[in-house]
Amino acid sequence: MNTWVKKKLGELVTLEYGKSLTTEKRITGQYPVYGSSGNVGSHSDYLVKCPGIIIGRKDSVGEIYYIKNNYYPIDTVYFIRNKN
């Protein structure tokens, strides 16, 4: 019995831009900050509630990271948001 349903990726998730957060504006904290080259620091607040997939869009284009905890993706990456 086949329980798989064929769907377009865009029906399930959206690809969104990270937000600008310069080094000067970061307040060291418990949430990792991710850029296209991976973890680039931490911040006291998060932008995305876990879990997450991040895709580099500048410099390290196409690099993919999986995050298990809340995180802050900066503007050099896309992140995937579940539509559900």
C-alpha cells in the first residue's frame, strides 16, 4: 500500500531571506547566528523557532546547515519555513 503523496516543494515550505544583524548589533547570548559559512556568533534573541534548514546564498552559495535549536539566520542565507 503506497501512502506517499506527490507534492511540489512550494506547497510544503517557503524559502525566506535571513535578516540583517551586524556584529555590532549582536548581544552575546544563547542563540546561534548563522551565515552562509555556518555559525558566525550568537545573539540574545532568535528569529526562527527550531528546527531549521539554512542554505547559503552569498559567499558559500549552496552550503546547507540543519539546526536543532532556535536560531538567527542573517541576510547571507535563506531559511526554510514550514507552511504548517
